[in-house]
Amino acid sequence: MISKPSRHCTVELQALPSRIGQVRRIVSAQLRYWHLDPLIDQAALGVTELLSNVHRHAQPDKTCIVEMELLLDRLTVSVHDHDPRLPVVRDAEPSATSGRGLAMVAAVSESWGVRPEGESGKVVWFTLPAPSATALPTRPPRDIGRPVPVLRRAVDGRRSEHAPARSAVAG
């Protein structure tokens, strides 16, 4: 038995720089609507990197579909494009100005992957663990003098009470 219903959002677009910013804002707004504010930075960064790859590499066109699905305690964000060539993770030189997108997606997500769809393209996806409603603070603590631990994801993906809060995506 499924205890929570699935939530689903789909956006079709041309992966152009101006559209990528719009989709990042749509993703952020949708996650706020679903009360998943803690996932906004990670999801926005991941979708930005995947759409940038479509813009840079996809042939013959830049048309793609961004899909977000929340099922139980997992958010899956995927980007489908019409280019059947699969992405390759590269080791970027320290001075390189590109080539780190998939490594960044891997770093901020719980898991990620690619699913070929024959001649119709591919889907690149990543997942984020969704906090349960009981894990999210709903009101300020009554005892102001006592510190309240806030769980965040550390850089290595494990939970940590001491990981600094950081924003990976501006705007």
C-alpha cells in the first residue's frame, strides 16, 4: 500500500540559456508548493547542469522534457532529449571552464543515471531523498536557549548535523 500519493510535474522546452533559468525557477516553485524547500538548491543545480548539457551537446535539436516525480520519500528529476548519444563523465583539467556538470550532479544527488530510449533519445536522471513531513521544522522551538540540531547533507552524501548550509544556485 502506498502511504503518500505520487506528485508529478513535466515541462517541455528548448534548452536555450534563457529557458534554463525559467525552468530552474519552475523547479524551485514546484518544490516550494510540495513543501520540499530543503531540496531546491540541489534540484535546481542538477536540472541546470542537465539542461546545459542538452544545450551544448544534443543533436539534432534542443527540444527536451524535464520531469519531476515525488514518490514516497524520493524525488526523481529527469531530462529527456532526442539525441541517442549517451553522456560521458570526464575528468576535467583544473583550469577547464567546462566538463564538470555530471560530476556535480553526482555530488549533489543520492544517485543518477542514463536510460537510452533507442532512436528517440535518452533520459538522464538523478534522485534526491525527500525529507519526511516530521523531519521538517514547522514552528520555532519553545526553548530558545537550547540549540536544535538541523540535519543537512554533507558533501559526501551522508547526513551530518555539522555540515554548513550552502546555496549552490543563485537566483
